[in-house]
Amino acid sequence: MITAIVLISAAADSIPETAQAIADIEGVDEVYSCAGEVDLIASVRVAAHEDLADLIPAKIGKVPGVLNTDTHIAFRSYSRKDTEAAFSIGDE
């Protein structure tokens, strides 16, 4: 499974509608509205790199209100939750 983080610039007057439309796309796990240089951040998961081309420019990029996207592919995931779970194996 390939995880990508998509930074999205959106039209200010349609951020809630744009975010919901993106969240409804298959392959999109979560969409966050945020303050800062970008308006929305989407977490996406796909089976293959080629699927990113179908998802990001062809679907997310075509959502009304999306002005620009910047995609970052994740290499590895780090999480305190995962670390704690690994150390608790066999504690039952």
C-alpha cells in the first residue's frame, strides 16, 4: 500500500464543500482543513504508484474549488501508537 500526503490550495469561499468532495473520493482516507500555506491536507492510500495518477490529478485536481495540489509520497510511517503496541506483545 502506498501512502501519499496531498497539500491542497483551495478557493477560500468553498473550502468545506471542496474538502467533503475530496473526502468522498475512493482512496482518500482523511481530509483536514488547516491554517498555513495550504488550505487542505489529504491522506491517500493506493495499491500502486500508477493509481496516484488516477487519483490526484484526474480526481482530486478536478474537484471544484481545488486550485493546486502538491503531493508527497511517504516512505515509512512512524507512530508512538505502533511502537507501544510492539512492546506490549505478549503482555496479556
